[in-house]
Amino acid sequence: MQLRIDLPGLVAGVLGRDHLLVEAGTLAEALTAAYAAEPALGPLLEDESGDLREHVLVLIRTSAGTLNSRWLPDHERPFEPGESLVVMQAVSGG
């Protein structure tokens, strides 16, 4: 299924666009497809071990609300029609 991934401003500025459209059935497939479509995206979102960086959230917009991917046991959750992803980056420092 076609899935929209909305990107945060900092990432959108690097890539030159604010969203991606990918074909994916699960979160894992969506991330893989996004990294294939935009190779620069992987290092921005994942650390050297392949995990999402500490200050990156991937949220799943569902008909019931928003689901944080960090609450999932893995990235194999199937998407329902109409769902989309939003990537958020926390900005921290002092």
C-alpha cells in the first residue's frame, strides 16, 4: 500500500522535500523504502547500530489516534488503509 511519510523541517531542508510516498505494508518496509528513495535519510534517522536515534520519533497516524513506534515490540506492525507516518526530531541543548 502507498504510505505517506511526513518529514521534520530540519530533514526536509537537507532533502529538499517535506514528505515521501513509499510502498510498504509494515513499519520496517516503510523505513527500508524511505532509505532506498532517499539514501541521505538513513544516517539522519538511525545510529550506527541501525536503531532510531535517541531524539528521533516515528509516529503512526491511525484512525484511533497517534501511535509511537517506540511502544511497539518490533517494526513488523502492518499498516491499515489511511494510516501515515510522521517523523519528529527533538531539538535539545542548553
